[in-house]
Amino acid sequence: MDFKLIAGAIGVLFVFIYAFGSGIWVSSSPEWYASLKRPSWQPPSAIIGLIWPYNFTVLGIASFQVSKSLTRSENITWLVFFGLSIVAALTWANQFYVPHNFLSASIALTLTALLTLPMLFLTFKASLVMGLLLVPYQLWVAIAASLAWGYLARN
């Protein structure tokens, strides 16, 4: 089987793991979350409800687009950073919503934002259009990291 096809499929699998895994913890305690003091820069819930489907869709498309355009080593690098960023993002979801450890959650989401930078760079290398479409994801994880630190400071 073609390596580039396999790499794209792995990226899409990662998106499903990301979406499913975060959904488990994020929906685990809505009453607790509603009781928190929110940072003033938190976007409205409607924005959050729109950005995640967009992010997951673009990440899935980017997985195939970069797999077709990058070298084998660049594909592996993209997938490694994507996988590590997902582990960090899921760590945030778990730490924030389950034991309510705001410090660990903030560190994990900051790590997520940093780990997605090489992905964004490689995505731009593969496709200017895909890179531009992935910028909102990068911005979102950076904003989310700042929100995590805001929750830590307020709660």
C-alpha cells in the first residue's frame, strides 16, 4: 500500500481520536464548568461551537493534503507532532475536567499550541491554501491556552 495514503489515513484516525477523546471529558461535568469564573476574553459559546467542527474538518483534510505533498520524513514529522499535540490536548481535557487540575491543564494546552507550530509550518510547505485554512486552529489552541491560564488565575 502507498505510504502517502497510509500517512493520510493515520492523520484522519488521529482526528477521530482527538474529537472522541476530548468529547468524553469536556462533557463530563457541565455544572462544575458553569460555576467557574471565566476570563473576560473567552469567546461566546457559539464561537466555540463553530470552531471545533471547523478545526476537526480542516485537520482531517490537511492530513491527506500534506501526505500527498510532503516527503516521507516530513510526513512522519507532521504525524509525530500531530500525535503529540493530540496527547497534550487530551491531557488538558482530562486534567481540566476530571481532577480539575488547572495548572497541569494550562501547561498541557500551552504544549499543544507549541507542538502545532511545526505542523503548521509543514502544512504551509505542502500547500499555501491548507496552511491558511489551518491558521484558525493554531490561533484557537493559542487562545485556548491563554484561557486555561486565565481559569487558573481566577479559580
